[in-house]
Amino acid sequence: MTTTTLLASTVAALAVGAAAAFGIGSATALSLLTQAAIYALFATGVGLLLRQNGMVSFGHALWFGSSGYAVAILLQTHAVPAEVAVLLAIGGLALLAFVLALVIVRVPGVAFGMLTLAIGQMAFLTASRVRGLTGGADGMSLDWPATLFGASVSALTRPGPMLMVAWSALVLVLLALALLLRSRFGAITEAVRDNEERARFIGIRTMLPRAAVYALSAAVTATAGVLSALNTGFVSPESLHWSLSGVALMMVVVGGTRVLWGPALGAAIYFLAKDVLGDHAQHWMAIFGSALIVVIVFAPQGLSGILLRLAGKRRAAPAPDLHAHAETSHA
Amino acid sequence: MPDYVMQTEDVAIHYGGVKAVDGVELTLQRGEIRGLIGPNGAGKSTVIDAITGRRPLTRGKVHLGGEDVSALGPVQRRRKGLSRSFQRTSIFEQMPVRKQVELASWKMGTADPGADADDVLHELSLDTLADTTAADLGYGQQRRLDLALALVGKPSVLLLDEPMAGLSVKESLDLAQHLKALTARRGVSVLLVEHDMDVVFGISDAVTVFELGRVIAAGSPAEVRRDPRVREAYLGSAA
């Protein structure tokens, strides 16, 4: 995809988001779509780590929940304006993730996943027990000011505008990542993922790119966490729980990581399934789990992989023989 | 300026009491292809690891164009023109062919990595596969891509560790022809570790024979073929 096509797709996606945000009348539908967009961003963060580093995190809720808590605590203390609190939360957590990654990305395979799980659960337990700071198991409300980045918070958090904000964040993050990964940085991280020894031999320092991808992935997930906190006005230890990391990982597996938008597609499918199946079955997750097994077995590259394959076949298919068709029609 | 491009001086790698390589003296002349043969476990790959800095030397020195590079790491040696391929195909499987060759060239500090990559891909007849993902290539093509990654940045010395391993006879001959042609065109010197004797004796200007970590013979292919020690230790009556 050329840069022009990429930019045109971004504009089109933003237009679709605006049409949905201001065209859909149902507040329930808007709320569901907003949640889907926020979780799509969360899954994009998890997917980025898998796509560029080949690493599976079972504890990315750490960054999702921590960003909400960081903003909530900063707002409670009135130490900085809300805009600075938001930027500090995302930037600070990205920095923390980078430092942490310098240690944990050295651990290979399943052990890395277990390490992320342990760190995530440590944060969950801390948030649950430090009642004075986090509200403990009850969580804490966010004391948003009247305006945020020049917009009225009460207007911003209405269903339509909130969907527009979440959707725009998702689209713009995907655009930024697509542009970044086309650069040398993208090529370097792919090289390290594919063959670390060869990458080292051609002069790539393999630890820093891995840590940078982890930090970037944490920043994307933290952005989703801030949006969730804005959407609900509340943050609780559940936002740090490993089960949430598991849900994001399921979205990634369903959507696939061959393309950047794969995990977002997985999130859309997840919320669609939740809405449709949830109306008919109490244990809809069991049905979704079965579908997940089918995807893993028959389409390990996820639904985006299937779509790409179908698109490739369509492109590769010979042009229809119009002459033959005309003859058939005449007959 | 010395005549040689690469020289080892009393190189040894010992693992406790085991002398994997001991007292190896190797000289590679400018534009020369030197075959390095010997039975399995003779220390051929270990010598390549020693020259490229992948394994620390127990004793000895490695000179590149007159400069002692023994204290440098593999990447610094690569930037000084000492390149290698690996025994097992070592490519970036999920990346398109040209993208990875250009990346390798860029990391070597080449002024125009794109042109360098195109040049190398053309020489190895991979230019028509530039946009293909490496995993989708045939094995012979992957071996050539491996060679392409070693060739970017115009190295002066190329150490090839069994580049024909796993190739069919036709693919081996094809790669051997490419190797001979690009050595002449680029003026690169090649140290070729290979078990395919037809290839080694077919394209080498000189051959060195290893046994138990030591050089037992060296000379022109014809001289080496006639050497009774080599016939006894390695080539046997088939030679």
C-alpha cells in the first residue's frame, strides 16, 4: 500500500467513524461500538508485540489499567492539568515499560509470557490492597475537569462524540504505526524477530529494538486505558486483571497479526459475538472459545489472514473472458 | 600493502583439554578461492568462527589486510570487510528478499543501500524475486539469499560454511558458477568450507586440508589430490 493510499484509507475510515458516531441513534449501539474501538486499540498494542517481537504477553492489562489509575491519581492530587496527566500517564508508562523491557525481553518464549503474567498480577494485587491510594477493590472515580484539550468533557463523553474520539484514536494510532513500521525501525524489528543471530551479525543491536517495541506496545495499550477511563469515568483493579489480558490476546488470535488492523478486527468480532450470542446464550464465552479453537486450527493467521488470502486470490484470478460470456448470453 | 587479504597466525581454540583448532596458519590471497576440506569434526567451521570473532581465540592472531583484528568483535570485523555465511541457512524468513538485503547493506554503512542490494540480487539472479517473502523461496534460492546477505557492503573476504549443503547437484553447480563469477567480478577472496569435492576442486584456486584441528596439507587442487596424507585421511581411493 502506498503512502497516498494509506492516507486516503485513513481519511475514509475517519469519515466512516463520523458517520457512525453521528448517524446511529441508539445509545446502546454507540456504547458497544465505543467499547469495541477502545478494546481494538488494546488488542492492537498486544498484537504489535506479537507481530514485531514474536512475543506473547499474558499481562498487558498492566498497561491498560495502570494508565487509568495514573490519570485518576494525578487528577485527584490536582498536581497537574488533566491534559498533562493524560500525557504523563501514557509517556511515563511507556518509559517504565522500556526500562522493564530491557530486562524481560531477554527471557525467551513461554517464560516471557509467564513473567508478564506475574508482573501484571502483582499490579492487580497492589491496586486491590493499597486502599488509600487506589480505593482498593472498590476502585476509584476519575475527577475529570470541565474541559479536556479544549473540549467540554460532558459533551465529549456523550455516546456519539465518545465513539468518534475512540475510533479516531484507533485509526490514527494504526496510521502512525503503519508509517513507523515502514521505516528502518520496522525492518530492524522484523529482522530481530526472524533471526536474532543473523541480525546481530549484520550489526543490529537486538535488545534495544525489542525493548522499544514493548514500550510502544505498552503506550498503545495505555492510550486505550486512558480512553476507557474517560468513557466510564471509573477505574478498578479488574482493569489490571490477567483475564482482561487474556481477552485481548483472544482478539489478537481471532483477528491475526499479519496486518496491523488484524487485532482490531478481532476486537470487532469479539464484541459482535458478545452482543449477538450474549442475547441467546448465558455462557456465550464457551461458544466464542469453540470458535477460537476453530480459528487456531484452521486459520492460524486469523481472520485478517483469510481476508488477505481471499483478496489475493481475487487479484490473481484471470480476468473474465467477456467474449465467451457474450457468446454464452447469445446462445 | 601485503599481498594477502586475510591471514591467521598460530590460531588455536581449545575447550579445556580438547584442541578444536590448534596452530592454524591460513593465508588468503586477493581474489582467491581457497577450499577448506576435511572430515567431520576436523575444525573447519571452528576456524571460520575464530576468524570472524564468533568464538574467542585461545591463542594466535587474525590479520585482515595487514591489520590485526583479533581484538575486534564480529560486527566490527564485518564492517572491515570480513563476511561469512552460516552452515544452516540464516535469513530473515518473513521479510521480502530485497528489504532484508537492503537492511543488511544499510547496517554495513553502504552509501546507497538500495543500489547495493539491487546489484547483489542481480548478481545472484534473485532480482526477479525481490518482493517475494523469503519463506516462500525454494531452498536453493534461500541459500543464494544467504549469500546475498553476506555479500552486501562489498566485503573483501567471504567465509562460506558449506553453502552447498542440502542442494541438488544442479543447484550446487548453479551456486558454484555464481560464486566463481562474482569472485572474479567483485575481487572478493573466498574461504570455502564444503563437502562437495566436485565443487571444491572445480572452482578453488587453492585447497587446504584439515584433520583434528590442524592443517595437514595445502596447495593447488592438483597437488592436494596427489598428496598421500590427504588421500589417506580424507579423500580415499576415490580421489
